Amino acid sequence: MSADLIQQLEALRPSLLRFAQLQLRNPVWAEDVVQDTLVAVIERPQNFAGRSALKTWVIGILKHKLIDLLRSRSREVQIDVEPDENQDDAFDALFAADGHWASPPSAWGDPEATLARSDFFRVLELCVEKLPTQTGRVFMMREWLELDTEEICKELGISTTNCWVILSRARMRLRECLELNWFGEKAAS
């Protein structure tokens, strides 16, 4: 075990912990899954073939550990139910009577250049943290952990229709947050 690898893992630990906490919304579980991830890396450093960045490889392991934890503790997961009454009105206000955007999304520039900037991911992370608990959780399970809808519904005890509504609301809120904090005029000034 090289001292360099240990230092790199220590530097990655805070971002791994934030990633796990965003998904699990439980600091104890997040700490456990990050520790399991780091132990897996330390026990088998020879599995890192160098075909990707170390961070990418470790996050891949973390994603699998998160999925395993969600599956094993699916009956223990506590989900805070938040009222969505005013969300319907806000969502409806985004569209005209004919179903088209009331105000179309602004141009976001070159997506590849934006994704290359690490600051974007910090803003995205903050936007995801602002989502209601269940909305953020469903979004993370679908988009970051890449679970299919059926698996998400089973884990959370929700219907397919409810899952799609939650994902749609998450995307709308993330769009709004990114437009205000990243792509919009406020972020540029």
C-alpha cells in the first residue's frame, strides 16, 4: 500500500461523504458506506488498472456500495413526506394553456465545456441538496445511481406514476436553480 494512494484517498473522502449524504440523507449510513468503499480500495489496490482517474474508479465503487446499502436496508429507510400542494401551482405556472413553455429555457451555451468545469458540479450538488427529501432521493437514485424506475418504486414504495411526477418536479426545480445560480444573469455578475 503506497503512501501516495492513502493521501489521495484522504483527499477524496470529503467529496465521497457529500455524495453519499446527498443520496442517503443519513449521516451515519453515509459514513458507513464511505468507510466500506475506502476499505474495498485499500484491500485490493491492484484492481485499479489506471484506465480512468482514481476518483472515477472510487466513485464507481461507492455507487455500488450505495445501491447495496439501499437494497439491504430498504425496509429501514425513513422518508420524510413533504406536502406537494404548492408545487403543483408552481409547476403549472411554467406552462401556457397549450402545454408549451410559458417562457422557454434560456440557452445554456456549450454543454461539454460547462460539464468540464468542476464548479458546475458544486452548484448542481447545492441545487440537489435544496430539493425536498424524497424528490432529491428519487432523482439521485435515477440519475446518479442509474436505478431503473421499477427498482426505485419498489425501494420507496411508490407508484410508477408518482415516480415520474417526482422526477419531473426534480428536473424542473433543478432547471430553475441552475438558471438562477449558474446559467442566469445573477451567476454571471
